Amino acid sequence: MLITTFVKNTKFLLMKIKILSMLFVASILLVACKDEQKEPVKEEKKETAITSEEDFNYVVDEFADLKILHYQIPGWEDLSLKKQKLVYYLTQAGLAGRDIIWDQNYKHNLAIREALENIYTTYSGDKSSDDWKNFETYVKRVWFSNGIHHHYSMDKMKPEFNKAYFDGLLKSTNTSLTGEAYEVIFNDKDAKKVNLNEEKGLIKGSAVNFYGENITAEEVDKFYANKKSPNPKKPLSFGLNSKLVKENGKLVEKVWKSGGMYGSAIDEIVKWLEKAKTVAENEKQAKALGLLIDYYNTGDLQTWDDYNVAWVDATEGDIDYINSFIEVYNDPKGYRGSYETIVQIKDFDMSKKMQVFEDNVQWFEDNSPIMDQHKKEEVVGVTYKTVIVAGEAGDASPSTPIGVNLPNANWIREAHGSKSVSLGNLINAYSQAGGSEKLKEFAHDEEEVELSEKYGETADKLHTALHEVVGHASGKINEGVGETKETLKNYASTMEEGRADLVGLYYLMDPKLEELGLTDDYEKLGKAAYNDYIRNGLVTQLVRLNLGDDVEEAHMRNRQWVSAWVYEKGKKDSIIVKEIKDGKTYYDIKDYQKLRVLFGELLSETQRIKSEGDFQAAKNLVENYGVKVDQKLHKEILERNEKFKSAPYSGFVNPVLVPETNEQGEITKIEVTQPASFEEQMLEYAKKYHNLPVKN
């Protein structure tokens, strides 16, 4: 459940590690990207054909706090032309909706992007000045975040050039940008894309474009409380595919569908999905694509559920995909789905190696420390594959997950199962572009460094696998209790991610992993995992915050409340000890087995909160442990981190699929090429996939 943004480049301190077992390490998920010490690779400004692993340049660009990488599509040439066409059509369908995420993220994003791109491509003045370089950096940051708010912190990004310089650029390029769209670049309005602080107003304090003017969280709750599903045991995902606005004083949904809001982009998506259906690999895959097309055409939420059931059941093909309005992280109320798409090719060899998780998922559920009444009697339909990404768009690009578990509806997961995937070639790209300089600075001692070097990467991959396959598939909601977005509200996402994290943490020090052949020493594996998690949750993730900020991103919150809770509860027995050495703060785990017990206790309580819909308990847990930051410690961590120059966040340009056609217009061959630069791809996308007006 939930595309794991915690896997979106979270533990960037992870070092480049000796491989424990080449076949196994290549087969599991990676939780973190790695830091880069090298200078960014400068490539010629031209599109290049895919190259061998030895010659491949992974790093495309580095600016601000961001690093841009390439990824390859290994095995492309082994696919039949029909399957290559399916991949091509699905990637085109995804890119056709690219403008949607920009408009969802903020109402003025498309107008701002159009103005910035016009300046970028037509300005003929001095391009050696600091002001121009700052302008270029700002444009790239906006491209990366699909808008003017930072992709991770959600804060509005302030340009390092002034109004006067920008006015000069507008004038010299004959570019028009006026009113609020112009002013908001420099003022303090709409400062947070997603605000989770209730005191500031969940909707009023959020710039995300999911709600109209003057709508309150209370009005949203009342509006959806009055909506009833035809079958209460199969609740529809109300609000998933619409914007809620007021018309003549009444709340109305503007549905995202053909003929509705975003209709011009959705029609292009449908056009390519219809082409994809003609080359579907089998009947089940074609059925799912047909239902997705029907959903886009009608906006009907029952069709969305029918599609998800069909999609879960379509497991036989070599090609799979994610496409639509899916994750609700960007909605402070947890209703509306951000547009995203990932197209993937099955990696059969690595998926076969990971069959062990599918085969043993019931054992993990049965042996969980949660209360028996919260366990599933039968975990059904869980599949776990390693895949090769062929293209991404929307909320999955340029910043991407590397682990996915869907669908999100609890009743579908319980009755029909779910799909979990590891995005294997992206994992490889992160690893190839990585560095290891931060571990020794923040690790407590040499033993901790050695454990991380030998077992850390495998532990992180296993943690993500357990998080996605077992964690999100585990537990059940009590009869009569609503969906978590209704019961836990603005704490639903961080509670769910924390719950899945805790499942992984509990089992990372279980002898079952050694018994299954997943490690040669479960105790050392567990120690490495616990060290890395606590260090990140209490220390190193703070480098992503500005001094004085609270923790607001859902995954950062969950890592902090998990770590802070076990630290506090273990104080009496000195399970984790805070130590100051030479003016530097460290957290040293003294008793790993007792820490595992605490992880189990917290998992049980977190599952109880979800199962019973205990909003107050969720609020207390998150607010008391996951939001506030020790400012003295934060200042220290930022100062210690200053010597490390590598960007903390990474993302990707997509390979370009170039079709060749015959005289009849039929595709005869599809070549994989690489864009020469980040800006080249962004400008090409803006030109080729600009399917929405600047105001919607």
C-alpha cells in the first residue's frame, strides 16, 4: 500500500558497500540512495543510444540539493516487437498526463513553468552572470519538483535572484507573467504545498490545488460523511479523482475525466491506452486496460475498483504499469490522488529469487506481535516482483520511488491481494552513482561502521521488501471501523508508513531470515538495520530540514516517532544511550534484543490504532514524538554535515523510446536512447506533452 516515498532517496548517508552476495543483493529492494563525491559528468548536447554498463554515465547533472541520474533498460533487445510497442504506448500514455501533476501541485504552476521556459529558451543576454546561473538553477529546481514547492519538504522554493532581474528577463524575452502567478514567486503566500499543522488549517495552509477557495477541513469531512457506498463492505474511494470547489455556496466535485477537469490531457492518455490494449499480452491484461480506459472516460469510482481488481488479477504478462490518480500524500485530508505512472518490465531471474517472500507471507502474519484479533486469517494474492522501469511520469518523476505496493483500498487487498514490486534498474543506478563519506561521521563507533559496511545494504533491501510485501499487506481493520483516511485523518499516511516500517524492523532480527537463506547471520543483519534506522530517525534525516523547522513530511515523521518512542521507552534499561563525544552527539544501541521487543510493542499499538480507528492515540503518538526537533541537536547536525557537498536528493531523466516506422506508418523497431541533459528532456516534454491550458 502506498508508493513508498520513504524509499525516495531517504537514507542518503548510506555508504557504498562490499556485496555480501551478488545474486541476492541484486534481487532485493534498496531503501536509500547514495551520496556522490565525483564531479557531475558533462555530456555532449545530443541524444545518445544506450551503452554498455562499463561506458554508461549515470550522473547527468547536480545543482542545489539535487542530483540527476540516468537509468538503463537492460534486456530491451530481448523483448518482442509487440511487447516493445506495449511499453512504448504505455510510456506515452503516462507522459500525456504530465501537465496534470503540475496543476495538482499548485494552481499557478503551469503559468509559471511556461514563463520560465520561454525565458530559458529565448534569452540572448549575458549568461555568465551569477543572476543568470541562479535563474537556471531555479528553473531546474522547479522542473524537478513539478512546481514551485520543494518535492520533499513541501516548502516554496525562493529564487536567488531579485524581482528587478526577473522583470528584466521578462521584458527582454517578451514573456508575460502577471498577477498572483508573478507575485507568488517572491512573496510569502502559499508557502507550503502540504500543511499538516491543524492550527494553520489543513486546507487553508496548503497550496496544493485540490480544493477551491474558502473551503475548510470540517466542510470536507461533512461532505464525504454524507456519501454512502452501495456496499459498505466495499467502500468507494470518494474524492480520489476530483477537485472540491464551491459553486453558488454549495460544494461540488470537478471530476478528472474525459469531458471534465483535465479532459484534454485525459483524452491523450486514453488515446495511448487504447493503442496499448491492441497489443496486450493476454486477455486479463486487456480487460484491465479496458477498465482503466472506461474509468478515465467516465470518472466512475466503481469502475476504478473494478479496474483495480482486474489489475491485481493480471499477473501473467511480462509488462505491467501503474497509471492514474493514486497516492493521497499530497492531500492534507487524504482523499485526492496525485497523477502518476510507472511502466515496468518483469525481471524474471530476480523475481524468481524473491519468491520466498510470496511463499512465506502468511508465516510473517501469524508470528507478528500484533494482537490476534488484528491479524488476517488468510493473506491472499500477494505478489512480489523485481522489475525494470521503462518510463515514469507525474508524481513518480523525476523523483521516484524504488518500491511499490498497490492497490490502496483495504477491502481489495484483503479479498483479492496486492502487487509489490522492486524497481531494480533504478536501484542499480543509485548504487552506481553512490558514495560513502557520511557514515563514519555519524556512526557511534567502528563496530557500527563495520556492521553497516558488511550488512547495511542487504538489511536496507530486506527492510524495504518486508515493509512493502509483509507490512502493507498485514493486519486488518475492525468490523465497522472506517478507512484510515476517515478515522486517522491527517495522521493516516505517517501511521501507515510507520506501521509497515515496524513490521520490517521486527523481523530483521528474526532467525527466520537466516532459515530462508536471506542472510548468513540474522543477528548481525539486525544490528546493522537497527543502527542505521535509529541513526537516521534521530540524527541524519535532520539535514533535510532548515533550522527551526518542524518535521512535516509523512515518512520523516514516521522515522522520527518510531525512533524517538523506542529511545524514550528504553531509557530506564539503557537500551539506547545518547552519548556526547568531542562535542558530537551519537545514539548507541546497547541491547538489540530488547530494542526488538520495543519495536514489537510499538507495532502492536500502531496496529491497534489503525484497527480501531483511534484518532486521538494517533495524534498523541505523532505529535509527541514525530514533529518537534531538538534545536540544539539540529544545529549541531547541520554544522557537521556542511563538509559533505553531495546532493541529498536524487532523481532521474527517463530513457527515450524512439520508434522507426515503414511507409505505412507501422512501427518496425523501437530504439532506446538517453537524453543528453536534464534541461533537454524537460523542454522536450513541455513541447511534446503540453496538453492542458495554464488555468484549469
